[in-house]
Amino acid sequence: MPDPLMIVVGGVPGAGKSTLLARIADDVPRSVVLDPDRYRRAIARRLPSWAPYGTYRWAGHTLHAVMTVARVVRGPRSTAPLLVHDTATRGRRRLALGLLARLRGWDPVLVAVDVSLADALDGQLDRCRVVRPHEFVRHWERWTAQRSVFAAAGGGPLGPWSHVYLLARPDALRRVRELARQRLVVLAEMPETGLETGFGGSRDVARPCAA
């Protein structure tokens, strides 16, 4: 029986990760989505409307990191795919996340959203949340330094990632949607084993949180 998928959607700020994950949450209702925007909205509701996003951005991302590690360590509780928002530009952190997921019973896949510098900056303006210039420069430098790594990596059963994809926005959306749907179909069609199938009801599945 294949392990449930954990799909990490990576890319620089403004690449469109949250938009992609929101689409998947709608298109694949059984998916579980972890996105820092969920915590940003929760924090923003408790602060004055004039409070700049930059003053509490760290809190949202810290909560997201803690909840992501907790969910991965807990391991699969159903066949629902787990989708995680992460820049994936920090090599050691990326390696640790993939290995931890595999150790805990997930099938880890990395989908890196490839965009130009101009598109990334426009994406931040479109969402009305702009990363501080010096922080974005660090993200972009790490991304450009590792882009060739993503392009050359294929993944495999013995490494941290079963598959690695470097794709433009529309292709990344299609690939993530296909992966999530196909795995649920495969699990649903397997013979009855006493375990939850892909389309059975489960009270333990967390609701997707669109970002």
C-alpha cells in the first residue's frame, strides 16, 4: 500500500504558493493544507488594522513551522494528502523535512514553483504583502543558487524526496492537483484491508485551510 503523500510546494515569496494551495484545497477537498497565511489572518484579526504586516510576519511563520513539524511527526492518520507551504530554499531544512517525513510514514514530494524576479515582485504586490527588501534578496539569492539543484534532482526512494519537480506556475498547479487526486484514487481502489480508503469518511481528517 503506498504511503500517503506529503507535497511541499516551494518557491520564493510571491511565487504563488498560497494561491496554488488554495486552489488545491478547493479541487481536492480531502487534502490537508498547511500555509502560514492561516496564522497571519488569525493574528491580524487580533491587531489594529493599521499594524504593518512586517511587524508580525515572524509570528505567523513561526507558528506555521511548529505546526508543520508537529503534523509531519504525528504521521499519516488517513490517506488524505498533506500539502505544505515552504520556500524550500534552505538546503539543510529541506533535507531534514524530507527525511523526517519519510521516517514518519509519508511519501515526500517537492514541487518548486519557478518564476522570474519580476513575477515574484509582482506577486507580492498583488497579495498586498511585500517582504522586506533585504529579506527578499536573501530568498532570491538562495533560490538562484539552488535552482539548478531542483532542475537536476529526480528524487528516489532512498533520498529525502521521492520526486522533485521544478515547474512554472500553471504546470505546478496541474502537477500538484494530479498527484493529490491520483494517490487518492489508487488508495480508494485497493482491496478492503480494514484501513480507511481514499473516499471514505473520517472524523480524524483536519479540514483544509485555504490560504
